[in-house]
Amino acid sequence: MSTFFFRLCGPMKSWGTQSRFLVRDTGPEPSKSGVVGLICAAMGKPRDDREAIAKIAGLRMAVRADRPGTMLMDYHTAEDVIRADESGAGTVVSRRYYLADAQFLVALEGERAVLEEIAQALSAPRWQVFLGRKSFVPSAPLILPPGSALGPRMERGRTGAKCVIVSLARSSRRNPWPPAGGIARCDR
């Protein structure tokens, strides 16, 4: 198995996992479904491409919070919203939570060919990528630059599309997971 690292940073991001109706939540770190959606957008895969979604969702994922950020809330209003029972229209006020100034390192583990395809897509996205909402765009390239802490100089991992693909077990010895003060979450 190989591992591919990339970063998610931007002024605002939202990783809702339980959003319902008038309250739109965010988790403290990227959700797996959010990362899968971001990758599918970069690859130009539509929401109904179940095969592509299953291939990406089948990868193991870990997230490290390099900068946890601050959770904030915004009020949104929408006028002339038609009620579900079609009894008329009205104004809807919703609360939307998001993370400000957070930065994460994401690791995906799986077959090298799949990871290289993802790395290529994140290097030159086919569709715009978002950090949870359309107005939340990345503030830096998703692919780590050469020479970064987990960049191409690390160990003897194969690099392609200016990215890092290595064995997670080997890389963890030199780069502790998570760093002091960080959080980590893994999905299988």
C-alpha cells in the first residue's frame, strides 16, 4: 500500500456531517465524504458516478490538524422560500458554522495507481474544488511543494505530479502523526 499526502487550507472551510434544515454544522476536521467530494470535483466526476465515488471512498484516510482554526457561525437569510407543504412562501433564517484559518494534512492510503490519478487531478483540477461550500476555496495549492515537511525529499517515496506517495509506516517514523498539539482522525 502507498500513501498520498495533500493539504487543505483556506480562510474558511466547512465539513458538515449532520446538517439538517436550519442549522448547518461543521466538524473540527475534514470529513471523509467532504474529501471524496473534493477529489471527485478535481477529477471531473459527477455526483451520480457511483463507481468513481466507491473507488475513492474505499481508500483509508487520516487527517492531521496542523492549525485547528476557530469555529465561527454566520446567519443566512433567504426570502420567498416555498414551504414544503406549498402553503406559501416566507423568509428562512439559518445558522451556518464554519472553521476559520484552519490547515489540515490529509493522508490517503491505497493502490499507487489510484493515488497517482488523484494527485494528477488535484494538481490540475477539472472542476473548481471547494473546502465544503462553494464560496470556500483553497488559499494555497493542495499539492505540497517540493521540500515541505512531508514533501518529495522525505525518504525514498516515489514522487509524481509534484506530490508525495510513500509508505505511511516508513514516513511516520520521521514525521510523528499527529504532531504535538495536533489531532488525528482515521477512517477505514
